[in-house]
Amino acid sequence: MAWKKEGFGTLENGAEISKYTLTNENGTAAAFTDLGGVWLEMKVPDKNGKLDDVLLGYDNADRVLNGNGHLGEIVGRNANRIGGAAFTLNGVTYALVINSGKANNLHSGPDYYRNRLWDADVEETELGTKITFSLFSPDGDQNYPGNAEIAVSYTLTPDNSLRLDYTMTSDEDTIANFTNHAYFNLAGHKAGTVLDQKVWIDADTYTIPNEESIPTGELVPVKGTPMDFTNMKAIGQDIDADYEPLIWAKGFDHNWVLNHQPGELALSAKAVDEASGRVMEVYTDLPGIQFYTANFLDKEPGKDGAVYDARGAYCFETQYFPDAINKPQFPSPVLKAGEEYRTTTVYHFDVI
């Protein structure tokens, strides 16, 4: 295993930004920046051994700071949406910034973690080369309670997996619900549409949303609907179906309720690009996964001169359910003071 560190620009205050690249014995490489702990690159082989970058991303700090779509970002303290941009915890109501729809909060914005330099540490472990990004988030940050110590590590393994481990502690009860907003195109990040690529999701139900993508609280069976990925199918097969949740979201952008036991690290989703032979498996111990088909990317300038458009990639955002803090019937994203939030997601790359 090997790794290297190089410059990635500077912030307005002169602080230096770095890029870190991890490479395993197969030539598989993953790159990150300490600006937000953002995942920048994922170069994996196809069925003929040809390496290509299957992760949409940026090649300069300005685009990381100002890009649209949250490409490769660590999202927290709360990933996804909170309805009404507010929640009540221990009798206290916390108002968040409205940055989605008429009155909702999305990805804890607009003061995103991508805008901050994280501490970085690289080490060799039994599993492979690991880079850990850590951040202190003070009480009141993004309007959440509690002083929080956050760490997110990425480990590149010899079997072409990237393991993401998230931890957080807080001195007050608060929300902890992190994800990575990585966009994948197994044909290569510049390849365009992903509608022919196939997806499987281990979920019999999903959290049906309203017109503003806030779950109603009801779990709806996927069987007999376009939301059924229990058998692998092409993304394009049902994406334009006459089905209100798809029409409202302009494609897939919904939370599936995973079938595995609570806390079990289990195979939860899979994607295949038959032309290149690349396969990606997603393992998580979290209860939900947001499958999103990049519906709102619009001529987004990317790395290597690429331009990213809608349906040119997809995300598997492992998570607690959207608006879970306001839905007591959903698994709770509350982290108790002094306890540790700890969760793992693995993206494993292979070929047919």
C-alpha cells in the first residue's frame, strides 16, 4: 500500500489545503482533501484491467467550496432533510436554516462541513491504508446543541474496498446522522448517462415522501411500484414512470428501508455496468439508504474538463431516515451526551 500528499490550493486566509491519494497493490486509488474531508477520486479496474475514475468530483478547491450537488462530501451533523427546518429535543426547539423547499433544511446547510479544513492523519492498518479526518464542531454550530468531536476515516483495502468509519461524541444530547454524498458512474465519471446501469437494493419498503421530499411517516411496500429494486433492474426502466413520488423528485431521490437487522453490517445495495464489467457493492449498518440519480445536476463543471448533468451518476447515501428526528416511529438519530455514534459503510468494487 502507498499514499502521497500534495497541495490542493489555499483558503482566502492563506491556509494550505492538501490532497491525499491512497493506492493499493492492484493500482486501485482513492483521493481525498482535508477541505471538508471530501472524497475526490476512485480509480478502479474494468473487466480488462483498465483503470478509470468512477467518482464524480472536482480537481480544485474553489469548486469544492462553491460547487452544486455536494459531490463526495461528508454530510453532517444531519444528512438529508429535516421538515420545517426545526426539531425539538429534551423540550427545547432548535430552528435550522431553511435551504430546501418552502421551509425545510437539507444536509445541515448552508454552513456545510465542506467549507472547513479538517485535521488529517494517515496510518497503515491491518485492513489497509487509512486516512482519518477529524473536526471539532462547537455547541450551536449549524444551530445544533452540544460540543461535538467528529472523525471520519477512509480505508482502502487490498480487495478494492473503500471502508468509511464515522464516529462522534458530544457533551449534550444532539443529532448524529452522517453520510457521504458520493456520485458514482461505473462507466467512468465522464461517461454520461447511467440509465443502462443496473441496481439492486435490499429493501421491501421505502419512506414515501410528500411533494417536498419530506417523509409522511408511512413505510410503503415497493412491490408493484417503480420503487422495487429487489430484483436487479436498469435504472432507466422505471425512472420516468407515471408515479407521483418520482415525478415530484424528477427521478429517484428517496429513502429505502433496508432489510438487515439493526446494527448489522450487511450487503444492502449493488450496481453493475455490464459494458465495463464493473460492479459496486454497498455494505452498511445503518437503517436506510438514499438512492439518488443526480436529478438536479445541471452542466456542473467537474474534474478533467468534465461537465456533469442530470442522470449522469447515482448516489447511495447510507443514513438514518430523512426527518427521523421529527418521526418517533423511525429509528432515532439522537446521540446521547457522553455516548459514541459509530457507524460503517463499505463500497466494494469488483468486476463481473
